[in-house]
Amino acid sequence: MFDCLRRPAILLAQTVVCLTLLLGAFAAAPTHAQDRRQNEPGAFDFYVLSLSWSPSFCAEAEERGRGSRSQQCSGRPYSFVVHGLWPQYETGYPEYCEQPSPRLPRNIMTSMLDLMPAPGLIYNEWDKHGTCSGLSAKAYFEAIRKARAAIKIPPEFLDLSQAKTLAPAAIEDAFIKANPKLTNSAIAVTCNRTRLSEVRICLSKDLEFRSCDEVDRQACRRDEVNMPPVRGG
């Protein structure tokens, strides 16, 4: 690859430079699509339904000075909102499987605002993840709605009026209790610093619960996470 590595007489400094270039070339390879199918639309193993805890998102947006710009953070009482439905490989995941991506009709975007209250998010999810599903835009967002309808949010999280601190395992247990067919191998809680970020639930292509070891390995490892309260309407 680099001629200097093959020269019989080479200065130590040149060797160091060449090895650095080689290591950099390998490190630069993408890690997200570790699968022979490499971004082929429809060729994936399962979905992750990602549910974002909206109060955490809005608290972080306000800290960055962006809270007032977000429709999601306008004061409506959102608890868990859909972040996305993501095609996954057993190891890694595809993304941006069609470039340029097929245009998402505006009427489909507006129809999803009750579940995903941010137009930019909806467009991005279609471009990045929906194009990997092998479905039309209409069918993909119908799948998101069907997947979300299959998940019962624990009642104690629907109208959380005061901040709560819980172990990630306690949040998982609450979802498992509310969804009897869900197991702890099919759910993962993620966090951003001290706050709850998302609950991720693994689903088959038929939208049935299924285990997902890699997703579980990426779960939050904190002892406790904070859940900011739901905002008033």
C-alpha cells in the first residue's frame, strides 16, 4: 500500500509515518455497517423502535440555547415520542441506502407529527433509516405507527409531574410489566450523561419482540438516571 514500508533501508522516522498512515486508513473505515449486505435496501435482520424521553431532549436543547426553536419543546405534554424505526444487522446497521433518497411527500410527514413532533426528524429518519427498510415511504411510516401502537407506555411515565430518579433496570422492568411479551433481552435504556435518553425495543421484521444482544450491550451503564418531568400543556 505504501512503498516506504517495502524499502530495505528505511529510516525510523519514515517507518513511523507509514505505520501511522496505515493505522489511520483502517481506523477511518466505517464501523456502523459491519455486514456483507452493506446498505442493500430491505436486507437487514431486525428493527429497533427508539422511543425518546422528550423532557430530556428539551432540557438538553435549552442548555444549548435551542429549546425555543423546537416544535417538540413548545410546551405540549410529550412524554415518550418516537425517534425512529431503525433497520439493524446482528452487528452494525445500514444507513442512507438510497442516495439521493426518494422524496418524502409532505402529507406523509404531517401525518406523523403526533408521534414524531419534529418535521426535520421525520425527513431525516426517512433518508437515513427508511430507505434501508425496502418499503415505500407510505409503508415505512405505517410500520412506525404499527410498531408504536404495539408498545404500551407504563402509566407512571405518561404524566410524570415531578422529576424522578430511577435505575435503568427499573425503567426496563416497568416496560416489561406493561408489555407481558417483552423480555429484558429485547429492550435497552440509553442515557445522555445523567438523564434518561431513550428506550429502545427490538422487533422482528413482522414487528414482534425479539432479542438483540448488540443493542443491549450499548445500553446505559449508570446506576441511576434522571427523568425530567413532562411539560404542561
